[in-house]
Amino acid sequence: MGGFLQQLAKTLADRWISLLVLPGAFFLGAVWLAVQLGHADAWNVALLTRRAEDTMAEIADLSSGAQALLVVAVLAAASGVGFVVQTLAAVTRRVWLGPWPRPLARVAAVRTARRRARWYRLVQERRALEAVSPATRTRERQDRIDDVARRITRLAMAEPGRPTWMGDRIHAVESIAHHRYGLDLTYGWSRLWLVLPDSARTDLTAAHSAFAAAVATGTWAVPYLLLTAVWWPAVLVAAGIGLTGWARARAAVAELTTLTEATLDVHGRTLAAALGFGNETTGPLTISEGEHITDIIRKGR
């Protein structure tokens, strides 16, 4: 038990340092840099060097107790900033995935409508190209069909229903679950999770953790963006952090939704068997079986 508690404490300490302390300490360093230089001397390396030397000398003149208190204060401040940013991560997640809050509902509706219209135009273009019989279809025409198909998939895996690409990836899985399997994933996912093998859970957890880490990374752009009021180069740092988090989040969402859809394909019948039916057949769920599952798990809600 002692070894387990020690390992748990080590794991929690590592997460505390990596998620809160280190990013917070870097931000505090940026705050010090911004205060010392300001807008007028944003790139004045000589001034920065002098200020850094003066600060280090002042710290060296402090007593050992005062230096220890300073370290504790920096760690506490870094952790505090980290906690605030972790709280803001929920806002970042909602902006990236949707649905957007009520003040932005009109903007979200317009963006969703535009994405849906573009998606349908591409679908109609593909259908028009596919109208020619495969027997008489030229290689150039097939290449155009494949190109349009890739553009459709790149835009959205199913009819768009959210204002963002990442939100539509999640929405597409829900739509596929409903239209292909008759399963309401809002109610069904927690039940399906309980019957998944450990290997599937591990892969899904890793993908979700990667997305959560990307959201946390992207959220750190917010305090740096606020810092531009004092030191304008902070906008470059904010842009770099924000774009990095956004790109990683897109990759993580793509992986997560692909794994989730595969989980439905492979393990949907496991859920049916756990609920007491569907044992006599093999393969993916049928729509009628999925609808039966939905009736059971929704309980009339």
C-alpha cells in the first residue's frame, strides 16, 4: 500500500508540475519581461540584459529565508495562473466543439448553414459526376469523383450540424450512430463503455487525453493575448500557442472520432448482448436492434 501511495503521489506531482507549474512559470516570466520592456523597448535586448542582471543581484542579496519564500510565492502564483487557465479550458472546448453559447447563437447558425450548404453542393457535384455509368466513365472523370469525395470528407463526415470542423467530427459520429445503427449515442455511449474490452478503452482514453491536452495548450493563448496590452510581441506567442493547440486538437479529434466510429462497428453487438438480445446473429448492429437498444436505455425520456 505504501508503494502504491508513493507512486500515486509521484504521478500527481508530475501532473501538477507539467499542467500547472511549468506553463504558469513561463507565463510569469513573460509577465516580468513585458513589465520590464513595455511597448517602446519591446526588442531592446541590452535593456533586458541589464534588468535581468539587476534582478538577479537583488535576489542574491536576499536572505536564504526570503529566497525560499520567493520561490514558494512564484510556485503558488504559477499554480494559480494554471488553475485559472484550466478553468478557461472548458470555454475553449465549447468554442472548438460547439454548441456555442446563446450570445453567439446567431453566428453559429450562420456558420453551420454555410458549412451545410457547401457540403450539399459538393454532394450534388459528386452525384452528377457519378451519374455516368462506370462502364463508360473515363479515368479523368473518376479522378474528379475521387477528388470531390475527399473534399466532402475533409469538410465533414456527415451532414454538418455544428459551426466548426471539430464539432462536426463529433456530430458526424452521433449522426452515423443514429442513421446507420438506430442508436442514440447520447444515452448509449456510457452503456457501451461498460462492455468494451480494456484495449478499446485504453485507445479511446489515450485519444481523449490527447484532445484534453491540446485544449489546455490552446487555452494558454488567452493570458498571453491579454499580455499584449503591456508588451505587443506577446501576440506572436499567443498566436503560436493557439495555433499549436488548435492543430493538435484537430488531430486528436480525428483520431478520437475514428476510434469511436470503429467501436460502434465492432462492439455495438456486444452492447446488444449485454442487454439480453442479438446473441443469435453476428456482425454489426441492425437499425432495428439499435432502435431497440435506444428504447431500453432512454426509458421513455
